Amino acid sequence: MSGRSGGEILVAALRAFGCDRIFGVPGESYLPLLDALYGEPEVRFVTCRHEAGAANMAEADAKLTGRPGVCAVSRGPGAMHAAIGLHTAQQDSTPLILLVGQVPSDQRGLGAFQEMDYGQVFGGVAKYVAEITDPAAIPQAVAEAYRAAMTGRRGPVVLSLPEDMLATTSEVTDLPFEPVVPAQPPADAMVRLGALLAQARRPLLVLGGGGWDAAACADILCFAEVHDLPVISGFRCQDLVSTRDPHYIGDLGFAAAKTLVQRVEESDLLLVVGERLGDICTQGYTLLTRPKPRQTFVHVYPDADEFGRVYQPDLAITADMAAFARAAANLPPQPKPERAAWLEAARQDYLTFHAIPSPRRRQGFVDMAEVMGCLRDRLPRDAIVTNGAGNYCGWVNRFHPYDGFRTQLAPVSGAMGYGVPAAVAAKLRYPHRTVVAFAGDGCFAMGMTELATAIQQGAAILVIVVNNGLYGSIVMHQETHFPGHGLGVTLHNPDFGDVAKAFGGIGRRVTDLDAFAEAFDAALAAGRPAVIEVITDPELISPGTTLSAIRGSGVQA
């Protein structure tokens, strides 16, 4: 174990903590790390075409594995390009480790080429930022990085790596992997929760945030079944419980169903597990009274600092998601007939709101609701569906039936350009599952370079580009508040099917539903990356309204 370079020590430390792949764009500032990965059988380096794509892939991979995703980028511009992935990891509570090359140690503070102080740059986003100046300190620094990423509210960390440090040799011994001990819910808090449940007639269970795994999702569903609890998901957390399950009643995302909002207002107990209750879930902080909700409010979260930040809970439980779900599943049942009726009515409201509506089509355009209905009959139940940000997501998140844990990869941060790299990461992690990325025309253009990564890595993803020639969500806001003053929202696009062909995949542009169905079946059978460009009517700006209807209304759709 003697005489290893800093790069070799770093690879060994990452491997010890479960890292089996690093997403990145190679850079001269971390050549010794790349050299240490050369011929390394246990850690795969996935070459990406843009640092934002690499960071998004690492964040998506972390969601799929429950372990920190790892991204490596060069200093300065590389780090700034990767910042979007850090922000998503912070907003989505995803463990992520960003490795950033740094100028040589003797040049620090001199304003050297591409030099940055990453503590200052990322200190407000990352949970932990450290610059490793001695290769002997690498094992401990990696251990601290994993601990920070995985404890409390999970999130991103940054390790700055001076290039001379990576080349310097050391005789340091590797540290063994020490798993993070999850926070257990206090027994007395669970007793009190049981008492509050016994009193509730109209309870709701709201799930969200990070830190979940398949076992935790199964346990929390068992808890909901035993206690007749309607289950609501937070924004873009619709795969924590299958949306087909009779206990699931909807998500508190953009344009949440009015019936769902009304049920939250009518509830007498809100049990919120893992969800922070940010502005999207609370309709701009208006759904619940502040600082103390009218309902009895129980908040379960892995970080005690979150309690009372926005809403004061009646009962606060600091706990890891899996530990709480296990304990909750063991609470004794308390049958209440009125709860069953409350649940059944809420489920019926959900089914009505999420049913595929009658077509709203014009000649030459495809209705996205019909597309989603077509996919309901064609996608396997374990398919992974990804998306970035934009109004097109309204159709995906409303009409697609997410069928269990990690069938959805979508950024709570609202980051455009996420869908394609997330799909690449998902296909690499689960090559035998169908992976479909949705992207608007604006969103796709921010991540389409990673089609080259998909081709190079053999990741046969399918991308559905929803093209209305607009930055749709922005034009909707403009027409709502500044009618007729649209500026900067019209897009001149290439033929995205031809773009896919240029990368080496297959591509098709469609303007009617029959052509879409044919193209979709052919794409799935092709065995290589594919793009279907769907031309949609710009007037149909969201699933529930039109541009004409909202123009000058002052009320957001």
C-alpha cells in the first residue's frame, strides 16, 4: 500500500465507499486521477460531452442507487458548468460528490489560469466543501464527504483537488467503509403519533424528499393500508407509492387538482414524511396557514434544522426515511369507517382528474394528452421516465402512471436539460429496462449533446421531444401578466429527428397520433438511441387551458 499517487489513493477511497462509476469530462487539472482510473476494473469512467450533463447523470444515478453519485470535472469553467447538478442535488436532497481539479498548490491565490475558490463559490449550495492539499488526507476527506452527503438531509459535497497533490505519492493506508447509522424515530414520538392518528377522521399522508429506498416505500405503503391513509406525493416524487395504488390520491405539484387542494384544506391531520413543504407543494405558501397550520401537523424529516423553518409542527420527528417507515408499519391498526369513505372519495377524484381527456387537436399537430394515453398501453410497468422542466411536463406528470420506486427521474429544482442525461444514467444502470426521456424543444436543446454519450456508451434511450416552438412556461407567464408582450420566447429549431440521425441514432418527426404510435414501436425495437419529435399546438399551453384563455387573466394556469 506504499508509494501510491494521490490519484490512486482517491480511486481506492471512492471504490471502498461503493463508487462503481464516475461521470465526467476529462480535464488537464486532474490527469493523475484519470491515469489511476486507466485499467481500473471496478470503477467505470463515463465520458460525457458537457459538465452539466455529467453532473446531471451523477445526480440521477444517485437517486437510482441510494449512494452518492460521483462527477469529475476540470477547474474553473468545468466546475461552473457542473454547478447545475449541484443545485439540483441540493434542491432534491440527493447525495452527490463533485470532484474538481484545482491549480497547483504553489499557484493558489495568485489568480492562476482558471483558478477559483470553491469554498466561496459552492459554500451556499454544497453541504461540505474541502480542498485536499496532502494525498495522505484523501481517505479521511472522502469518508467525511460521504458522511456529509448521506447524513441528515442528503445533498452535494465538493472536493477540490490540486493537480500536484494528485501526482504526489504517499504511503497512507486506506480506510474501511463505515456505513452511516440512520437516525431512528424516538419511541415516545411514535406513541404520540399513534395517539394523534387515533383521533383523526380526515388524515392525509404526504411523502417527498430524498433518502427513500424500495423497502422504505413498501413499509410506508403498508402503514397507509393499515390505517386507511390517503397518500399524496410532493412535487416530482410520484414514484414513492405507485400511482395505481388505491391509497394514492395525487401530487402537490404545479397545477395540482383543485379537489386535492380542497382535501388538504379539509384535513384534520397532516403527516408529512420527508417533504419540506416548499412553495410548490403549498401553492406559494398559501395552502397552509403560517406559522402554525390549522390542521394537526406532524413533520418527519432527517434534519431537525428544518422543523419550524416555514411551519411549526405539533409533533416533530427526526428520523431517516427507512427507519421511520419501518416503525410506522408496526404501529397497531386503528380501523375507522369514516376514513375508508374519505379515502375512497379522494381516490375517485384522483382518477377523474388524471383520466385522459377528449382530444384537443388541430390539423398538423399532436395532442400530448393522446400521446400519454398511447404510452399507457405501451410502456412496461417498470419503465423509467425522465424529464427536465417546462410546460410539457404537465402532461407527463399528470397522465403517466408511475408504477413504483424509481420509475420517475425529474428535478425538483426545475432544471432544464435534465431529462436526456438522466435517461442515459438510468439506461447504464438498468440496461434491460425501458427508459424514456421527455423534453420540450427548449429543454432538449440544453441536453441533446448527451445523445453522443448515449451512442458511445450503448445506452438505447428513447427521447420524446415536445416541440411547440416556444419556451412554453415563460410565454404562459408573459401572456398572463403582460398580454401581447411576448419577448425572447420564440424558438427556431432544427429537425430534431435529423439531429438524432446525425449523432448515430434514429429519429422521426410526427404530426399525428398514428404516426407517433408507429414511430414509438419502431424506436423501442431499434436497440439504439432514438428521438421522436412531436409537433404540438402552441395554443394548447398546458393540459387544462389555452394561451387565449389565460391572456391577461392575471391568474396563473
